[in-house]
Amino acid sequence: MADAPEGGGLVFKPMDQFKLADLFGGSEIGMLTITNSTLWMAFSIVAIALFMVAGTRGRAIVPSRVQSLAEMTYGFVYNMVIDVSGKDAARYFPYIMTLFMFILFANFLALIPMSFSPTSQFAVTGMLAIAVFVTVLVIGFAKNGLGFLSLFWITSAPTVVRPILAVIEFILFWMRPVSHAVRLGGAILAGHALLKVFAGFAQITVAAPLALLGVVAIYALEVLVAGIQAYVFTILTCVYLKDALHPHH
């Protein structure tokens, strides 16, 4: 966590935890290289599968704790899709449920000591955001044709300012994948880096008690952030989906 160099003092390297590493010891990272990020994404997928299979296999009238949790998660995301995007968005629920579960489990598994956080990598969050953006574009034009462009024409605004607002809306629309990715990746990266810094301070004898309290507090906050960021990414996806299905202001 922290190294003491020969010259004295303490050197923190909180960003080292985000370095990609080839699982097979290679020195170069390519597009097809199996890295620590790949491994923990695979762990997330396996954990999701086990959770949902274990939670739905029995289908007891009196549900177990795991079944109750699985059903609550399913109902929570389904209601989010319907409430935000409308009933006609129900057909896209499996995709949104997959996004939510992957981000949620990736965030939570990253809180295990010595683990790796895939959602701290902007390559991962960027691809998730781009996938959402492309999906929204395809659905928008497939369902509405050129009428999808009415998303940028705000009819409730005065006629004089509509062209200006249209330009602004168009720019903001194309910035969506950037903000979508940075919001998730930045929050996870900052939290884990801060946790690492306080853990490094805990090695200092004088400040150890306060640093340990800080580690506990930040860890508790990161548990909360892990769930909130999965929720925020998902609900923004639902908002963007609503624009694709109902672009008219």
C-alpha cells in the first residue's frame, strides 16, 4: 500500500491498483490479452449467474432469503424501466437488467481486498456507455424514422430560441456517452484511490487509529456508492431509452 524509500518518508501509490496486468505474465497488453480486469469481469458474470440461478431455482411459495433478494432485484429494475421509460420499454428490460446486474456485482466484488475494479477502467465504462448510446440511436430511428430528430426541437420553447436550443441539445446528446462513462468510472476510481490512501496512512503508528476509522468510514461509503452508481447508470439508460421511444417534447 505504501513504500518507505531509503531516503525516508512514505510514498503512496494509490493508482497502482488500477494497472492492467497480463494474467500470464506478458509485458504487453493487447486487445485479446486476458488481464486482471478480464478475470474480475468473468467473476462478476459467474456471481450473477449463481445468484440468479440459486435465487430462482426453488421458486418456493415461502421464498428463501436469496430468492427474496433475487425477486426484489428483478422487480426493482423492472419497475424502474416501466416508470421511467414507459410500458412499451418492457421488451428492453433484459438488456437493462443485464447492465444493472453487471455493474452492481462488478462494483461490489471490487470491494474485496486484493481484488480489481473493472468499472474503474474507462475502457470498460466507455464501452458500456457506447453500447447504450448506439442502442438508443438504433431504437430511435427504427421506431420513429427521421421523427427521432424532433428530440432536438423543443416545441415548448419560444420559436426564436428553438434553433439555438436545438444546437445545444444536439451537442449534449453526443456528449451523453462521455458523461455516462466518466460518471461511473470516475466515482469508482476516486473512491478506491481514497481508500488506498487511508489504508497507507494506517501504517503510520501515530495516525493509525484515525486512519483505520477513515478506512472503515470510506469502505462503508464505497459500499453505498457501489449500489448508487449501478442505479444511476441504469436509470440514465432508462431516460435515454425514453427519448428514443418518445422523442417528441
